[in-house]
Amino acid sequence: MGASLPPKEANLFKLIVKSYETKQYKKGLKAADTILKKFPNHGETLSMKGLTLNCMDRKSEAYELVRLGLKNDLKSHVCWHVYGLLYRSDREYREAIKCYRNALRIDPDNIEILRDLSLLQAQMRDLEGFVETRQQLLTLKPNHRMNWIGFAVAHHLNLNGSKAVDILEAYEGTLDDDYPPENERCEHGEMLLYKISLLEECGFPERALEELHKKESKIVDKLDYKEQEALLLLKLGRFEEGEKLFRVLLAMNPDNYRYYEGLQRCLGLYSENGQYTADEIDRLENLYRVLAHQYSRSSAVKRIPLDFLRDDKFREAAEYYIRPLLTKGVPSLFSDLYPLYDHPGKADILGELVLKLEQSLKSTGGYPGSVEKEPPSTLMWTLFYLAQHYDRRGQYDMALTKIDEAIEHTPTVIDLYCVKSRILKHAGDLVAAAALADEARCMDLADRYVNSECVKRMLQADQVALAEKTAVLFTKDGEQHNNLYDMQCMWYELASGESYLRQGELGRALKKFLAVEKHYADITEDQFDFHSYCLRKMTLRTYVEMLKFQDRLHSHAYFRKAACGAIRCYLKLYDSPLKSASEEDDAMSKLPPSQKKKLKQKLRKAEARAKKEAEVKIEESNATSFAKSGKRHVKPVDPDPHGEKLIQIEDPLAEASKYLKLLLKHSSDCLETHLLSFEVNMRKQKILLALQAIKHLMRLDADDPKSHLCLIKFFHKVDSLPTPVTDTEKLIWGVLEAERPAFSQLHGQSLIEANNSFLEKHRESLMHRAAVAELLYVLEPNKKAEAVKLIEDSVNDLISINGGQGNVRSWKLNDCITVHKLLETTLVDHDAASRWKVRCAEYFLYSTYFRGIQSSANNQIQKSPANGAVGLNASEDSSLSSNGRLEKLNALKDLHI
Amino acid sequence: MEAGDEALEMVDSKDLQQQSKALDKLTDHVEDRQLDSSRVQTAMASIYASKEADLQAMRMREKELAAVKINAADIDIIANELEVDKKVAERTLREHKGDAVAAIRHLLN
């Protein structure tokens, strides 16, 4: 480094490097300038100066200098290395890798560059390259521990676990017998546990167990040692020993569900789907009776039997479980029991059971068969449970009766209002739900959860401005709305994006969805620091687990929702492009020329003014933030806060494809992914990709009405294509010919016939009939009346519920709304649509969409203010002041946050 | 103003130095212990022995694939219609002995 300089300057150059490493940038800059005074063209100095400036937030100068430096000294590995570091700081990892490779061509054995390269390869999952680089590092410096570990991990990641074991064993072979010294015991123990987990992963559980026993004294994490041992014994089928060990673990922590599972497995009493024979149930019951005696304070031991018991035994156990929790007043009781509602018959039993408790409490003040009086709150919690029970079963009327009774009993419990708000949401009255949630919020202004719940309800009711104001009450001062972005508050961004999408504000919607996408990119970035840190700290199992988590990161539900939302926005943009300049010109062309000129001038002036104002604002905010923090760290202001630029794109489908690719890669088992893929690719005329979507849809669920829609639409389109001429068309044709027989639905029948047989198969289901009707209209446009009749003839069956009072109908609110839209916009039969609306208003009394008689859309006046229907019709601002508490809260905010 | 700036700068760099020190402490940067180098040598040798054979097999497969005759136009069509990288298109085509329909059907799955 700096070899071509005379001694004095060479020393200065070393100073630059040192200053850079110790973050004394100012000093480094001075030294660089001193050298450059004498040697203005010295490449390495120019590069280092650039790198230093990069750390001082002078990006453009930095790139200029680094590039100039490289140009002046192409043969310097320092210049290439610096260029790579610059790219790395901007997260341009591919470019950075190229630079490092060039640097290594000049200096192949440079350890620092190799190490930097290996980090990037791990980050980019260039696993073969990672193995290679790690091997080079080990060859160069074999007496460093970290290089052995790094090489082993590289092989493991590259799916070669047994090789990784070999390397770790070779590494152990280099150690003395008395290893490790006292201060490295934890690290060494972690390495051993990592090796054991590798052995198990490679299918050698015996060797793993043997190794575990052999190294017992060297493994520091004793709990993990026991857990591994128990799991390995289980895997090896040594059940008796396993059972003993799991019982030991249970004695240490009787609330760990995994220990119970392990114990059941050892006893041969475990089934994945929760189905057991009568004999097994008896044995399980006995097991848990003994365990419950042993661990009387454990709640797991009481809760687990509810999963496997049935009928009367279930009733008995459930009552025994529920009673004390109602007495104690545990608000989460319903959530705790919620999974049982998917077990056949248990929902009915639970309903009957709690109703019986309610009756007894009302008549005697105590539980049935008990002489003891319960405190009054027991009745309230019982009603609270029943409300949620009826809500879960779709009996919204009953649910509301119960919750109102509870509220009357004790009007001060916030949970009651939250649940009432949730019931109303399910029943279809989003506005009233939001108002109630706001009422709940006002009962405890310091509760962030209630605040968030309220914000979510407001967004569901499309009250975005109000929601924003409410959400901001819990963000830090100053930053306000941006703070939600900085905190990666994704539920908020998603709900807000969905709301904007419903309201047709695509720019703002995209802004929110893409923000979520950005968060995920940031999370991917965040792993970078761990590549070096974890290898050094030997937290290998956690490290590999973290990498695997990162590999699946984009299959997370939030990302999926954001990507789907963004794609929907782009589809809408494509289907109805912006009313852009041409339309404005149209409006203007109607004016006389003199006025036109004036108007144009006016517009221009207004624009200029707005621009200036914005600039002043930015400066002001910079100034204030400067004054506050006392540092020059200025946050860049978002130049496009409302996503106006996001919708002014040339090719919305190309943008959609970007996110679609991520969905296809990470969520290929979701129906929604392929439905969107179909929509995008049909518009792009990519027949083969649309075919791919169809194939996946058939694989996932051929009976889904949406899959059926896509299938028939696709082949309808294919049949209407002209005879192939070009090579491309001929090739596509060839593939279609080869693929078509794979669709059994179309064997030996026309599309119309296939549509009919689908109807025969799913005659009873509303959504299937709707899909068939839509296709009928697509295939034979003259049969529109028949299509409408098909929908209108659907029957909304009653489903009776044993034990409970009242009945539920089979149609779902959202489905009926979809059907209404289908009648209105696709089949364009307004009469039928309004007939449908009237009909559904009877089924869904609380739905604002259908204007049911109980909904807030119909009768704001009748509802008492306690039910939160005040100001529903008023604009958002006035309802904000009508509850009058928001302003007060602003003043209070500093107190409790 | 100048002086103020300077002072600020001083605070800044001191701040940064402290931060950097704190970070070093946190990440606990220690030089690795040196291992016994004679044992290291034997360990290294045992690891590298098996690597050659794998490489050989891989090279053979590459050679085989490179010999397959393919239609260059097909590569473009596949890359364009299925929106895949040209390298992927070419490789799949070679793996299917130049049969474009078979290659596409493979990529569709």
C-alpha cells in the first residue's frame, strides 16, 4: 500500500488508512490532501480520500474520487478493494463482488479482501463461491480457529453436512486434550452442539448420541444437552430411556408443551392429526390425571386433555377448566379455547356448558351444584365468553345481545367494547365497529394496544385521516407519521394500503405496500453483520437457523399481503390508465385561447409557489431537527410522500411482474399467487406463463371456483388465437398441444360442457354457481339472462346448530358482496343487482354494504351514544372533535409516553 | 460560527471514537488463538483428498452438455416467453437435448 510514494508520504498514507479504521475522518482527509498536493494523481490516495468522504455523507464526490483513483492506478488492489467497499456500503453487492474479484486477481492471497468477499458471498447465497473462498482462507491461515469453523459452516450451507462434520473433527484433532481453557468453554460447547446437530441432520442419530455422551463434560448448556439427548433417544426408538428423560425435563418446566409431546411420543400416544382411538384416549386420560396431580400449578397439564377428550368426558374436563378462569376473570379464555371450535362437536358442548353456567349464576348466584356464591364479575365474564362464542358461530344477533348485557352489567370494562367492536366488524358494520373501538380507546388513553386496535378498525372503515391522527398519538415527538415507517409498523401500513386501494387512491396505496416490501428488503440486509459476528462468537446453531429463516423471509404473510396489494394496484393502473395530460388538454381545448393562456399561466405560478413552499418546509424541518439533535445528521425528506410518482410509470405490468416473481418464488403454495400470476400474464399476452399459473391452480385446488374460472377463461382465450405463424407462436402451440391432455376436466368435452359438469359437482355452493354463471356469460354472451337466473336461484340454506338457540345461514357476507359486484359490473344487470341487495339486506341485518336495517348506514339516530354510533355520518374531522378527547390527549401525551 | 463548527466537529469525532470503542467491546474482537501447526497439516490433507473426484465428475457433465446441438433462436424464445435468464434457458435446452417443447414443459413445472 502506498508503495510508490516517498517515505514521508507513505507514512501519511498509512495514517489515512488508520484514520479510516478508527473513524477519524477529518484527520484522514487532511493527510490525503497533503499527499495530493505533491502527487495530485496518486490513485490509491484518491481512492482512500473518496472512501473517507463516503463516510462523511458526501456520496457523489466519493464515487467520483474512487473512480478517478482507480483510473489512475488500475493495477492496485487497494483501489479495487476500496471501490468494492464503496459499493458494499450502498448495498450493491453484485458490483462489490466483481470489484473484490478484480482486487484478488492482482493480489490473490490478500486475507482481508478474501474475508470481505466471503461475507458478501454468504449474504448473496453464492454458496459454491463461499465454500471456495473459505477454503482459500483456511489454506492461507490454517492455524486460526475461525477459518476452520467458517469452512465447515460453508459446507453445511452448501448442503454438504457430512463434509462439515469431517472438517469440525479435523479441527478438533488439532486441539490439545485439555482444551478448552476456562474462558472458551461456552464457545467450544456451542461448537460441539453444532456438530451433534449436524450429525443428526445427516441421518446419523446413533453417532450424534454417542458424541453427545462422550462430550458431556465439555458441553456447558446443560438444559440443551438434556433436550438433545431426549430427542435423540426418541429418534432412535429408545423409548423407555426417553420417557425418563422427558419426565425429568417436565419436572424442570411443567408448562413446556414440547416436553408433553415428547413424553406422549415415547409412550406411543401421539398422533399428528390429534385423532385417537377410544383405548388411547383412556390411556392418555390416565397419564394426564397423574401428571396433573404431580404438577398442580401447571396450566398446560389442564389444557392439553381438552384437545383429545371427547363427548361427556370433554364436557366434564372443560367445565372443570373453565369455572376457575371465569371466576378469576381471564379475558383471554376464549382465545385459549378457540382452536377447539374446529374439533367436531366441541363448539356445541362449550356453548351448552357456558349457557348452563350463565343460567345458574343468574338464578342462584353460584355455579351449578355449588353452594358458594360467585363474585358478580363471574357473570360478566361468562356473558363475555358467550358473546365471543356466538360471534365465532356467526350468530351476530345473539352475540350482540350477550355483550350488551355484559356492558350493562359492568360498563367500565374495556375488553367488552373491543369485543363488541369486533362482533360488529364481523357482522358487516365497519363504521359502527370503528366508533366503538374509539370509545374503548377513550376509556384508557395510555393503552397502546387499544389504540392500535382502534386504528385498525378505522382503517377497515376507510377513515384513513382519522386513523392516522389516532396512530400518531403513540409515536415519538417530531417525526410523527414517518415514525410508523421507521418502526416498520407493517400492520398499519398494510391496513392503510388496503383502505386506499378500496378507495381507488392507487398512489397512496402503492406507497404503503411498497413500504412493507422495503422493510423486508431491510430485514434481509440486517443479516449482513452476523456473517462475521456469529462465526467469531461461535453461535453456530442460531446463525444457521437465522440464515434459513432469512431464506424463507419473503413467504411471510405480511410480505405476501403487501405484494398482492401492490400487484392489484398495478393491474388497476393498467386496466384504467391515469387521466393524464391528454385529458386535461381536452378540458382545456374547450376554452377560448385567451382564457387558455391565462389558465396555463395561473397553473404554472401555482406550481412554482407550491414548489417553493415545499422547499422552505424542508429547510425548516432540517433546521429544527438540527437544532434539536445538535448534530448535522439530516434525514432525507421523502420527495413523493403520497406516491404520485409511483403511479406515473410506463409499464405497470412490468412493475407487477417484479413482485409476482417474489411471490412465485416464496409463496408458490398459495392460490392467490397464481390467481394474480394468471391476471398479470394474460394481460401481458404471455400464454406460457399463464399456462403455468393454471397448472399450479389445478395442483393446489381444482375445485376452487376461482381456479375453475381461470382454467376455462384460459382455454377460451387459447381457442380464439389465430393459427400460429411465427416460430414463437408455433413453439407455444406445440407446448399447449402437449399440455392440454393433462387437464382431466377437459377430457372429451367442450368448455361449455366442462363448465356444466363443474356446476353439477357443486350445485349447492353460491360461489361455485357464481363462477359458472360468469363463465356462461363469457362463453355464450347471449345467455346473460340464464347466468343471472343461475345466481338468483341459489338457496341460502339454514344450518341448524345443536344445543344453541337460533340458526345460521350458509352464505358468507363477503361472498354475497362479491356476487353483488359481479351482477353489477361484470354481468351489468342493475335490476338483478338491486334485487340481490334487497335480498341480502334481510340476511345481513348489520351490513352497511347492503344497508341492513340494523346497520349504522340505516339508523344512526336510534342507537344510543353509549353504543358509539355518534357522528357516524359526520365527516371525519367533526367526529374527531365530537368525541372531544383527542385534543386533550395531545396535551397529556408527554405524560404517559 | 467557524469556531462553533470546529467544536461540533470535535465532539463529533470524540463521540465517534467512543462509539467505535464501545462497538469493539461489544463485538469483543479478540485475535484467534494459534493452533498447533503440525496437527493442522495432517488435518488439512485428509480434507482435500476427496475433493478431486467430485470435480472430475462435474467437468464430464459440463462437457457432455456443451456438445448438445441447440437452436439459438429457441433460447431467445424461451427466455422471452417464460421470463427466465438466458443462461437458464440455454442450460435447460441443452439438458433436454435441444427439444424446445420438452425444455419449456420442464420449466413450467
